[in-house]
Amino acid sequence: MYTNRMGSSQLDVTALAAEWLRALRGRRSQVAFSRRLGYRSNIAYRWESARCFPTASETLRLVAALGGDVRGSLVRFYRTEPAWLRETDPCSIAGVARLLADLRGGVTTVELARRTGFSRFAITRWQRGKADPTLPQLLQLIEYTSRRLLDFMASFVDPATLPSARSAWRLLEGARRAAYDEPWSHAVLRGLELADYRALPQHTPGWLARRLGLDEALERTSLDVLERSGQVRFTGSHYEPTEIQSVDTRSDPERARELRARWADVGVSRLRSGAAGTLSYNLSTISRADYERIEQLQRAHYRKLVNIIAESEPGDCVVLYAAQLLELRGVQR
């Protein structure tokens, strides 16, 4: 997964919430849908016109009542089953609190309040399960903590069917394909954010290749891939990145493994060549329970790292971060 250093894209969470609720209604009329949910008023009209919204837990219970698999959707979002999901009903206020606390990682309440505009008091109550955010508030919190709001939506509904998400989803899918097809394109993309590159009088072919330590032909190929996938535009003097959310490359497990292996190979190659960097390893015998604790710690650490990257200014260097945790065991026959 790579992260947009410049931050989250500007998705309209109010429109997304209304469109998601509209998608849940399907072909039913607003009145019939409202009555099925037990409302005497036309609540569907009020939701879809953004006059009011259900809470986060009410929305997830609604998804479940209509036959949706909320737990399965969250597993698809995480690409694994987090420990909290095995212990808590995701459709409850407590479940929403666990989701928000988990996604927050190491981001402080003060920092999250600054990013979202919500009060520290409200955020604290939501994360402790003392109150329930509305659906748009939930979506905004997910965007600012995971930076994967579109992937969250995609685990419940096809974003291509939501007018407010359609364009951004098409761009995100294009970026995902580019990551698989030409992995170095995303290193080149990060290179375009360097302050040194932006300070050049104009784009100089080969400059990025020399800075990143790659072949000049690969620089040209990468820029072509980025331009065709809509991730960069040429301004007449420089290539400029377009804004995009974090790209999760785990949706295709086989290609994701290949991609991780390729970047691991890059790290090993640079290590062998004597490049500066930090590498540590630890071989240990531990309990299964502690192995799971370390997995959770690694995920929390990564989420904190992603938030640091997204807020980092100015762009002075392009870095590769790679961490691996695995149990050493033979293939079971």
C-alpha cells in the first residue's frame, strides 16, 4: 500500500452517506422503505435529502436487517479479521467505538480533532462508546484515520454506483492497476513531490532516475503510466501529482504478494549495495497469544506511520518502509 503524502482526498461525506442510504433502499419507494423500517414518517426522504442521518450503529444494523453481512464487509475492508471483531458486535455502539479506536492507531485525540473539526469531547465519547456518531461523521473519521474511505465504502456497496464517489473510485482503481503493472511508477510519483524537483526551472528527463537510483527508461515508462492512469498531469513545465487516497494493493492477493516481494527485493538489493538505512531483526520463541499481540502492535504502528507520512512537509526524500512478521514453519503436508 502506498500513501498520498499530501493527505486525504476531498470526498463529500454528506453526499456519500445520502447515496449509500439510497442504495440500501434499492427499488422500494421511500414511503414503503420507511414503513418497513418501522417509521411513520418518510425518514428515507429526510436521509436521502441530507436533512438528517441515522447514527453509525443504526446504519450498520440497517445493513444487517436488509441481508448484508456487516462482519464480512469489515473483514474485506481490513483484508483480515481484527481481534476486536471476534469479540464485539460490529453493529453496536461498542462495535463502532472499537472500529474507530482501532483505526485511529497512534493519532492523538487532539490531532484527530484538528483534522476533522470535531470536538475532542465528541471524539472521546465516540471512541469510548458513550455516544454514537452519525453516518457522515463516521465516514469522515474513517477518511482521516485510515485514509481508505473509498475502500470502506466498497466493502458494502459498489462506489461506481455512487455519483459522489464514481470519479475518485475510477482514479483509485487506475492507481491500483498501475501499482501492480509498474511498481516503480509510485516511487516516481513520490519523487514528483520532492521540494528539489518542484524547485527545478522545468522538468529535466533523467533527474528523477538519478535521484531514485533507477534506469532513465524506467523513469519514462513510469511517467507514462502515471499520466495515463490520471495520477499526474503535465503543467507545461513540471509533472504534478493529482490528489488521491491511499492505495490498498491487497485486493488481489496474488498480485499483492508479488508486489510485496518486488519491494522487498529492492530493499535487499539496496542493503547489499551498502545504501544507508535501518534494518533490524529478531528471532524468538513466543506464545501464540503474544504473536497475535505483536501483529496488532505492528498494524497500529503502521497506521501511525501512514498518518505521519500524510502530514509530512516539505518533501525532502523518498523512502521505502518495509516490515515483515511471520512464523517460521514448514509447509504442512
